[in-house]
Amino acid sequence: MNTKEEALNKLKVLNKMCENTLNETLNIKYIDLGEDFLVARMPVDSRVHQPDGILNGGATMALAESVGSPTSMLAIDMDKYSVRGIEFSANHLRSVKKGFVTATAKIIHKGKTLHLVEIKIEDDRGRLISICKITNYILAKR
């Protein structure tokens, strides 16, 4: 990012794109970005709980996907290319009952047609909750 103002504008655009989507349903908000990362935050409450009152792994994966694909989007020319997630994996390491979880995505391999993105999800205390990876296919628009 060249300036803080540019970063704030990109965050506004990303959050605006998510209106009427799963991100809005889960109250996922983009909160920070830089040259090589994107960060989003999601509240942990009854909407994302399993029946036993802890964060559902599927909601965690939705959060991870919500930062994993846009991280690739920010790294390409979106007028010429689109991004499609083609593989996703997650390891859930700790449970959360309340508060917020924060996902930070970083591209760990940036090829011409494939990006490998690592997403670390932490709780309010900075403890690692889940670690995920998504492989994104970079597809030329027709």
C-alpha cells in the first residue's frame, strides 16, 4: 500500500462488496491490509456456535475463505483475471466460546496461475485457533 488512505479505501470497497453475502450474515469485517496480507474479524456468538456452545469449524472456515480469496484478488489485475478457490484445508487447534476471532491471510506462493494462501485465525488473546490453507486458481477473463 502506498498510503494509509489507499488502504482504508480498499478496506471500504472490500466491505461494501460483501453486503448481502455470507460475510454480512456472519458479520465478517475486513479491518487491515498491506502489500502481502489481509485481515478480517468475526464475532463469536450463538450465530456461529455448534450446539455445545463453541465456535463451529464451518464458520471458522468461512472466515478463512473470506480472507484467502480476496488476498489473491488484491495481488492481481482484477480487470483481466478472476480468482477461484480450488482446494481448502483447515486444522482447528483450540475452541472459542465468545469474543472475536481474527483471520490473517498471506500469500506464501504467488505463481502466474496458482496462489497458495495461508490463513492464521487467532482469538482475542492472540492464541492460534486454526490454521488454514487455500489454493487459488488465477483465471484469465474472456
